[in-house]
Amino acid sequence: ALIRVRYDADRAGEPVTVALGLYRADGTHVSSINSGATTSAGNDVGVIEVDYEMSSLPVQPGTYEVSIALHSRDMTKVFERHTHLFRFEVDPVAGSHQTGLVALGGNWSAKNIDKGS
């Protein structure tokens, strides 16, 4: 999954940190992450595009919402905030017997270790 955020660095006037928040539709906070000081487009001039790429999103079936905010690099100012910007569904997988917020993604196995059989 890829989340792409574009912003006008000239309008911000200083380096920007992009923050993402993932919430279940009932408001339960699932996770947050921000680009921190590690993501910079170099000179931070003009329109900047910041990507956050995930190889998987291990959440349980349900409805989720993503919030995005643009902060100053030190996170002391909020330039822009979009709460519940977009919503998506995660469908149940047949045979899955998990509950909670996170889909662990493991596999079960069993073997007989009784030497007498």
C-alpha cells in the first residue's frame, strides 16, 4: 500500500514533517507514524511529494480511516490537518480465527513428538 502526500513547501516556509494516523471507524487509534527528519526532498522548495510505502497492512477486517497532518520539522506547529481524510475496508479472510486490532499473519503447524508412535 502506498500513501502519497503533496504539499507546497514555499507556502510552509520551513521544512515539513508529514504525519499519518490510522483509526478504526469507531475511533480506535490503531497506529501513527511521521516522516521525521529522515525524509527531505533536498532544498524543500516548490511542490514536495512524500511517499509512505507499506509492504503489508496487518489489520483485522473492518473499516479504517486515515488522517494526515503537516507539521513543522520539530512537530511544534501544525500547518494543515485532515482528519479522517479517506476510508477503506479490510474484508475477512475465510478460515481466519483472529480477533483484536492486528492480524498477526503467522501460520500454525503441529507434529507428533511422541517417539513411541
